[in-house]
Amino acid sequence: MVEALTIVLAAGVARGWRSALAGLGAATLVLAILVAALGPALTHVPLQALRLVVGALLLVFGLQWLRKAILRASGYKALHDEGAIFARELADARGAAHVERGGVDWYGFTLSFKGVLLEGLEVVFIVLTFGSAQGSIPLAAAGAAAALVLVAGVGVAVRAPLARVPENALKFAVGVMLTTFGIFWSAEGAGADWPGDDAAILGVLGFVVLMSLLFVRLLRRERLEAVPV
Amino acid sequence: MKQLAAFGRFWWDFVVGDDWRVPALVAVAIGATAALEAAGVAAWWLLPLAVPLVLWLSLRRAIRST
């Protein structure tokens, strides 16, 4: 969401707010339609099969997030610099030709639309998987909407990319949560019974946190030892 | 045809990401859990054992490629 805000801000500043907000609105509508269309369909799938598929997807997705967050935290990958991304998007947007379609600047509209749609697909994925596996897609969608309002509100208040948000720490936390629920649900979907039933989630969570912190520590030490003195 | 390939590439990148070995090994681990459970062996421990291994291999691969 932070990345989407950066793109919308760059589109708005460089190409005008009308086209940027039209792109934001159109992408939000497409994402809402996706949740509304796929959500009810998923409630008809048997819970064990759903947890197997959802758990596997969450686990793969969570491991992608966790790998990037661990590489960033250990210094092997550069941290996201929202300020630099904003400056780059702004320069590109200012340099593009002006083409007007349907009363809006087409470049500003498509830049904002694509940015929000691509970043929002991850949110839709999380809403649908968590919501369907727990039997409450509206609650998961409400949580995502609250996060969207919070990010947009802060963006409007500061009128700048959210460079001070501890983005890697947030992504680390999301990666840990996705991996934890991924392990739990995919094992249940495969027919396993966890000792302690649902309380085992806390144990899996602690295990994933410890594993991730250990990997950051090991890789950070390895990287520092590799640097010539 | 070009748009269809781009659509497929987008979803491959979205779900699979940079390292196809991760979903492949996750599928093997889930399959092994299901097989053990079907044979009557409690296998809740298998995924917590497999995940650190998969993640570590993927991290090493990412570091080697940088």
C-alpha cells in the first residue's frame, strides 16, 4: 500500500490529481469486484481442501516475503527508498507526452491505475485466503479497508511518500504471519492434527520468528566477515 | 498471443516469484505430510522441519546470484 501511495502521489503531482484519483478509483473498483466475485465462490469449497490450497499458497507467498525481508535486514539487498522511488516516478511522469482520453490525462490515469492494481492484488490475495480459511471474508476485507484508509489518510496529511515507515519491519512481520498460517493450514489440509489444536498457531509463530531472526543474524555475520578490513 | 504470454508471466511471477524451487519443495513437503497421515503416521512436525531448510536454500541461492 505504501508503494501504491508513492505512485499515486507521483502521478498526481506530475500529471494532475484528476487523472491520478480516477486511476486510483478505477483500480480500487476492480479490486473490490474481485473480492466480491471470488469471495462467495470460495465459501462453497470444502474447508479441508480450501485450507490445503490456501495454506500452500500462503506458505509460498510468505516465504517470498520472508526471503526478501531477511536479505534486506541482513544487508544483502538494499532497503526500499520511497523517496528515491518517488523522485524517479516523478521524473518519468513529467517527461511523458500529454494524451487526453475521456477527459483525463492518460499517462497519469494508467500510472495510478496500474500501481494501485498491482500492489492491491497482494492485498486481495491475503484478504481472500485468510478470509476464506477463517470463514469471514467481510471481516478480512474490512481490515484491509481500514489499512487502506490509514495509509491514504497519512498520505493526504503529509503529502509526501511515506519514507519514514519501517517498511522492511512491516514486510518481515507480514512474511512471518503468512508463513505461520501457511504451515498451520497446509498441514491441517494434508490431514495432520496439531498438538493443542488452534493453540499450536502460537507455537508455530514463535518458531517462525526465531528461525527468521536466526537467519538474519547468521547472514549478517557472514556478510560482515566477508568484507575486507 | 503476446498478451497471453505476458498475462501468464505476471501470474507466474506473482505466485512463484524469483525461485521456483520454493513452491516445488513446499509441494513435496505437503505431499509427504499427506502421505504419512494417510499411512497412519502423525506428521504435523514435517512442515516446521522442511520450511527452514527450504528458506535457507533459497536465501543461499539468492546470495550467490547477487
